[in-house]
Amino acid sequence: MPPIIDIESVGFDAGAHLLVKLALGRVAVGEVLRVRSQGEGWEGPLAAWCRSQGHALAFDATAGRSEACITRGAVQAGRWRAAAVTGAIDPREDHAVWPQAEARWGLAARGATVEAGSPAFAFRLSRKDEVWADSAATLYAEAAAAQWNADTAIDWNTDFALPDEVEDAVVQVMTYMVENENAALVVPARFLGQLHPHFREVQALLAIQVADEARHIDVFTRRIALKGRQPGLSTAGGQTSLKTLVDEPDFSVAQFLLAVLGEGTFVSLLNFLNQHAPDPVTRQIARLAARDEARHVAFGMAHLGQSIAREPALLARLGNAVEARYEHLAGTSGLNEEVFDALILLAAGGTRPADIAAGYGRVQGLLQDMARGREARLAKLGFKGEAARRLASLHTRNFM
């Protein structure tokens, strides 16, 4: 006997269609499902639903009109002919993440079956080798777990007072940090809108990086205003340096210039501020922001490490990008003089000649630490000896 279900008195305007649909899903195309009902006037809605779904319907004359026989049609199965298979959820599975994400997959979840005729979406970054890093999912999970609330993670109510010249120095450094973090936000945000959702782990990681930078901009701005100040100075040279990052169209080159060189250098700067800032609020801000920036650097290194292993010629292209940026910025002034002097003052801890001399020495030590860090990261990516040292030295004097 064919399988039978009893929909009791549930009407087709109250969910009976779902009961029938679920039961039909358990029979093969061409097989019969018997449906019984105690409801009134259910035959017409059932007949209309079967026509819309492509199923044949007959009523059992021996059972009166309280029982129907539905023969499952092939219309729904045919709807999925030429449907696209889109990989799998777990990126560790073989063939889960495809080398080329197709435009017709659109916004579908990776692993979903996409009906033929779905609209094509023009995502520019649709190749795995352009954007992927195997560690993206892990880095995203770490970033999500490490998110911090600016209202509670920083003790804004700490009572402290700095000499005017020291407070001005903090404000100038924070002003400089804001404009650099604006660039660090805009760059991943721009690529995020161009990235095919098939690469969802990278998509999620870029999104949380954007959130990180937005939070950094917020806390740097709040520190500027903490004692009633307005932002300090922004130079044409600094803005020109950052514009080269914003204008870079190549994802891998942008990751190299921003994350590996720029944000890597900024980790050193933030650690320096955590050590030498004259007040606890600035130290807290620097410590928390440095932790976030280190993750951004980790993704850039992971992506580029895999890309270079697959395409060794990329190494030369990255080196050329550093050279080209250096030449483009050769006529600019580099680091804002006020920022440099502010860092000396913060590192000095006082205004006596001996203090200033010590502060100057510490800032020179910071520059050397930045250069060593860049050189080490370049060497890890595959630049050899002198090449790594030279490219590290060509990095923009604006740090980012």
C-alpha cells in the first residue's frame, strides 16, 4: 500500500501544505502518497497546490472525498537540473573552497546548491589564490574572542593631570594615529565589498579588522578630547603616504604594504607608547590596540606566505611595490615633525636637557626596532639578507 498521512482538520491556509510537502519528500518521483483529511472544503486548495507544484491528484472514490492520492511529479526535481554545487562548509575538506568562485553563485552560502538562472554578481576578487589564507578561520575566531568594549576596557575616569606641553604631545600623537587608522580601516573595507562570499573566512576576518580599526579611531579620538583638546596637525606628506595605500588596487600588494610593513611597524609604535606614555589611559589604549594590530599582521603574513609559496614571482612584485612607493614619496617630508618631537617628549618623561636627550635616544631605539621588525618579516616571506635590509629601509618615513 502507498504511504498515507492524515492531516486531520488542518487547512491549506494553516500549514497543511507543509505536512503534504514533507511527506512527498519521502517518496520517489512517480510514486503515490495517500492523504486523509477530516476538514471541510479541503479538496479545492489541495488541487490548486498540487497543480502549482506539478503533482498529479486523484480522489479515492471508495473512500469518499476524505482521501486523496497524490503522484509525485518531476517538476521540483527538474527545477534543480544544472544547479551549481558550491563546495562545502568546512574549508578543511577536499574541494571545499574552489580555486575560482563563479559569479552565478552570488550570495549563496558556500556548500549550498544554487538554482540555474540565479543572477550573476560581479565580485572582482573571485579567485582563491588572490585572497586566501588557511589560517583565516582561526584568526577570525581569535579576533572575535578578543573583542573589547572601549567603555569598560579603558578606565576613562582615572584621575590624572599632565603638564600642558605633555598633554599636547599626547594629543598630537593620537591625531596622527587617527589618520593612519582611517587608512587601515578604508583599505580592508574597500576590498571587502569586492570579495566573493565563497571565501567567507577571509570575508569575516576583513570585517572584524574593519571593526577593530573603527574602535581604535574611537578610542584615539576620545583620548584627544579627554582633557578638552581638539586634534593636532595633519601634514600633506603624511596624507600623501597614506593615499598610496588607499589607491593600491592589488589585494596582495595592499596587504603587504599595509599589514606586513605598515601595521607591523605600528605594533612597535604602540608597544613603545604602552611603555612610555605619561598616563594610564594612553597606555591602556596602546596595549589593547597593539594586540589587535598584531592579528592584522598575522593575516597579511599568512596570506602572502601561501601566495609566495605558490607563485615565487610575487616576491619580486612586492619588492617593486616598495621601490615604487619610495620613489613616489621621495619628495615628501615623511613623518610629521610635531609627531616626532611629541614622541621624544613622551619618552623623555621630563623637560630637563638630560630627559630630552634620553627621550631622543629612546625614539632612535624605536626606529631601529621598527626597522628590525620589518626586516625580520621580509626575511620570513623570502627576501634574502641585503634585499630584506634595503627594502626595510625604504619603507615610508611616515611609519604606515
